[in-house]
Amino acid sequence: MQEVRQAVKTFIADNFLFGQAPNFSDDDSFLENGLIDSMGILALVEFVTQSYGITVADEEILPENWDSVNRIAQFVKQKLAVQAAAN
């Protein structure tokens, strides 16, 4: 899960912070802190689906899954576990 956290933080730094080092915790809300808007969340979804080969349904694009580094890491972990169990 640490790999996912680092990848998400790097993506955010490169795409939303103009290469500056991220200075937010893994639990900080992207939306509440103004780090990323709703369009940014969609970019994150695209990045995660391509990076980890998971499918994200429209109804899974919720703050509960996408509004912090830790929430994304947990979501990816759950999706990968489901995929592994299906194989």
C-alpha cells in the first residue's frame, strides 16, 4: 500500500502542485483543503485505473474512496484483492 500512496502523491505533485513537494498528510481531504477539484479527482481515477489495471464503476467515484491518499490506497488494495480472488 505504501507504493500506491507514493505514486498518488507523486502524481498530485506533478499534475496539481506544479512539481512542488506535497506538504499534506495521507489523511488530508483533497476537496476540503482545495488541493484537487472534482475534475482533478477524475484525473486521479484515470491514473489509478491505468497504473493498477483496475476497473472503477461510476458509483465508486465517491469521496469515501477518492478524497485522500489513504482512501485511494485502501480502495486500490480492496480492488486488487477482489481481482486476485476472482483469478
